[in-house]
Amino acid sequence: MTLFRLGYVAMSMHLQNASPSQTMTYKRFQQIPDREAGLNKLARIAQSNLHNCLRLLKHNKSHGIKFFRFSSKLVPLATHEELKGWNYISPIKEDLQELGAFAKKNGMRVDFHPDHFVVLNSPNKDILKTSLQVLKYHYLLLHHMGIEPAHRCVLHLGGKYQDKESSLERLIENWMKVPSDIQKMIMIENDDTSYTLEDCLYVCEKLNLPQIFDLHHHMANHADPQWENHWSRVVKTWSHSKLPLKMHISSPRSDDAFKSHADFVDPTMFLDFVEKVNGSVSQIDCMIEAKQKDEALFRLVEALESDSRIEMKSESTFIWKG
């Protein structure tokens, strides 16, 4: 029997004035006459973002939610080329420690999903260099939170660059250029356009990385429509991880906008997945990627509570009774 745990992404639809992604453009930074004053402004924005992250975790605690994805925009301009050398960690070190301590004390799983421009299979050396800088930024945030960085960052495989097979092999070659501490952070997710579940499993098995199965992406982009045929391989990629298997769940917005995320999760689609994987592992953490964030989680829980096949174990965890 499998315990299923629900989580959501980055921000709440219920908390007011709690954005963890407040930012400043580089253009605006340049308009501040004194560079030191500009850096202090960026630090204050970062502190506000981290304060709001702590509010979000406290909100999650009050609703029994122990799975959450942090925004990657916690520190604005942290990896901007023109701000190279800025010690952005120093002014937020205590805030990071407080955030990490709260997550650990309350048994919360937290992680990141860097933006799509972070690619490790690019033939462009500058893009690869920038991607590694962004990953180092995520590593430092986790490290200073006191959270073990292993398997905390989800990445897509990247672009096809006119030749998907060569691009897959380029990622494997580029992997040797990735520092070992960064390598340990990475999990790979199948995407909705370029790389299928089978493509990602090939890389995960080569590089010993956990595979994040995204059901919606698989529906939009697949070689074999029956993902169940590959589920045992997905499970095996997690055999060396200290964390439970993780997957992503979302629903298409419409037939015409199939790849876009809907506001909420279709319970029927989700429960079909639950029934098929029940018993394959002891726990699966299901990250809800829906426009309505925590409200989508609450709506899904309402549907689960009314289904006789489900037994709720807490406000955000359940088992399949069948």
C-alpha cells in the first residue's frame, strides 16, 4: 500500500501580500545612483521574499501540508552577470537558516524547479556556464538553509537543437563539467515538447538520477502512450535516493491549450494514476502544478474525501483502499 502526499508550488491563493518572488529589473538597479544602495535594496527584497516563504510554510503547517516547492526568484539578480561578485548570501543568511530550520522541524520536503533556460545540453558554452551559475545559486540557498541539497532541483533535459539524439549525448558529455555537489541536486523531468519519458529514463539510468514523472507532460508528448509500461523503471531510478519518489500532477487547460496547466486538477485523471501505481512504492509525493496553487490542492482533497476508495491519513495525505 502506498501513502500519497500532496504539495503545491511557490505561492498561496489564500495568503495576502505574501509573494516570494518580488523582484527588481537590472534596468531599475542601474537607475539607482549608488551601487551599494542598490545592493542593499536587492537584499531587502530578498529578505521580504524569504519572510513570505516562512509565512507560506506556516500556512502549510496549519493545513497539514508537508511538501512545497520554493520559488527560484528568492534573490533578485543574484546570478546577473553585471553583479558578479555580490555576496548575496551574507545579508540573508539568518533568514535562510530560519526558513530551513522551520522546514526540518516540521518534517517538510522542500525543493526547487529552476526556469526552463537552465539547460545542460546546450552546444553554447556561455549558456552552459550561466546554467551552472544558476544551479550553484540554488545549491547555496539550500546549503545555507541547512537542507541536504541532494535531489532538490528538477530540470528538463533541454533543447533538441535540430538533432535530439546528439543533444541527449551532449548532455551526458556535459555532465562531466558539472561539479559533483551540483550533480547530486539534480532530478530529471519529462517535458511536454521535446523529451519523452523514455528519453529521460535513458539519461537517468546512465547518470544515476531520479526521474520525475509528469503525467500531463506524458499525455502531451510520448512515444509509448502507456506510461505504466515504464513505471518500474521510474521507481528504480529512486532506489538510491533518501527522498520518496516524486511526480508532477496537472491537468490540460483545454483541448486547444492542452499543454497549458488548468486552474485545478482533474480528480478522475489523478485517481486513475493512483490506482495504477498503488503498492509499487511505500510513498509517492505528488506536486500539484495548477494555476490555483494551494486552492487546487484543497479542491482536490475535497474530491478525495468524497471518494469511498480513498482513506485520508491527514489533511494532505491518503491511501487507496480500492
